Amino acid sequence: MILRAIFFLALLIPAGTTLPARAADLEFPVGSPIGVVPPPGFVASKRFPGFENADSESMIMLLALPTQAFAEIEATMTAEAVKAQGVTEEKREALTLPSGRAQMVVGTAEENGQKFRKWMFVGLVPGGVALAAVRVADSSRQTYSDDVIRTSLLTITARPSVPIDEQLSLMPFKVNELSGLRIVRVLGGRGVFLTEGAKDSPDPSEQPVFVASIGQGGPEQTSERPNFARNMFTGLGEFKDVRILSGDMLRLGGGSMPTHELQAEAKDAKTNAPMRIVQWVRFGQGVFIRMVGVARADDWLKSFSRFRAVRDGIAPREE
């Protein structure tokens, strides 16, 4: 089952990198809905959602899943499944969190000739399920005992939402210019949804919307890019009577950002309102950024100017 794979994948976290230690308190890793009071010496990881203490080769990885996942995870976290992952189970404990049941399995494992203590934890938290996988080098067990880790895991909780600024910090590109629009949603860590107006989930026939997302691949040959962009455009199913007005390759950023622009007119499938649509596909090395702006035809000149400004402000995030 996929949930079993997700859970035990967390047990195979690689060794950490050196990070400074600081006092522990209730913390949420950047972009994560799940938080915990980490043990002393643990700091938020820059490599995975969780915490680590590189000096002791110790780490806590946190994952979030829907509420309905709890029963399946609990059923698949059998002694046989734990053993199949190379973990010798020593104890299993039913726990109670403020939001519901939890289960913790504790055992030992050997990796590359080194012994580790491991904790596997699943619990019901507000709005979903929290998974935690903890690994501590055997040489650090005196510092990070079973009681210390158990105390930390019992603080696990979820926040109602992840601030948009945090989600944006994990995006592979930056949005440097909003031009009067506002970001209302981050799409799976790979895209952003912007609008102008009061509604956070607008109908394009009511207020302008702009979506930017990044994808892997894309044609390297310039001659293949227009057809690639047109094929992507055919996936806009919310409109009818679509008529393409223009399609051209642009050389933005002094020619360093080859971009295909496609403009079209259409009607909203639900309201019959006349609409205008623009799609830009910017091509890079092995990736492309797709940007789509939609607005009512009678608001197009103002919206198009703003869409272009947002487009020009989108740039790869520097490492």
C-alpha cells in the first residue's frame, strides 16, 4: 500500500548536515502543517520537513495525511511490516493526543554498521493525521532516551493553515511583482494562484485570475515549442467557443528567456460572458514555467497590462 511506503520511507532519512543548535519550543518546519516541541539541541531541517541534530546523527521527520489515512496506517504498521524494514521492534504503545488516538512503535536498526534507535509514530491531529519518524544514533541514547523522545512526540499538533509567505519560500521561483493582484493560494509547492478582487476562490467571469506553475521537461528545440504550448492550452476546459487570436515566440529579458505567448478569446462555459485569455510558456534548461491570465473582455486592457507585469517579475529562485 502507498501509505505503508510513505511511512517507512521516513525511516530511511539520510544523515544530517551540521546546523546550529537552539532552545526548543513548539515549532513548525517551514511550509509544514505539522509541528512539535523538538528535544533540546534539535533544529529545523533545511532538507526535509522536520528537525535534526547533526552532531548526534539524530532526526525527526514529520508528514501530514488526511484523517482517513489513520486506520490504514495503523493496520499496516504490524510487527511483520516493521521487521521487513530492518527494525527490531522492542515495544509498542497506544497513546492519546488531544485530538484522538496515537500509536508509537520503538525499536532498533543497523545501517552501514552503525546502530540506531528508531521511533515510529502516527496520531490524529486537528484536521488530519501526523506521522513522525525519529532516528537517534545508539551513542546518543543517553541524551535522547525513550522518555525524551516520547515527551516530544506527545506535543505533536497541526496548525489550521500554513502562512502563504512560508509556502512561497519553498517555491522554485519567486514572484517579485504583483501589480495590484494578490496571491491567494500556493498550488502543491509548484504553482501560485493570484487574483484581483474580494473573493479568494473567484470565478474568472467575476474577477481576473492569474496562475503560474513550473513543470519538468519541455522541448529543447525552438521549432517544437509553439506546438508544445498550444497543446497545453487545449486543456483549459472552463471555456467554450475558444478562438486563438495570436501565437508567437517572444525574446524577453534581453533574449535570455524564450517565451511563447498565446492569446485567445472565448466565452465562460457557465455564464456565457465574453472572456480573454493569455498563456505564456517560458522555457529553461529542463523546466518550463507556464503562466495563464484570464479576465472579462470588457476589463482586458487593464488586466493584460497587470498580467504582463507579474509575468516579468517571475524569476528562478537563487540557491
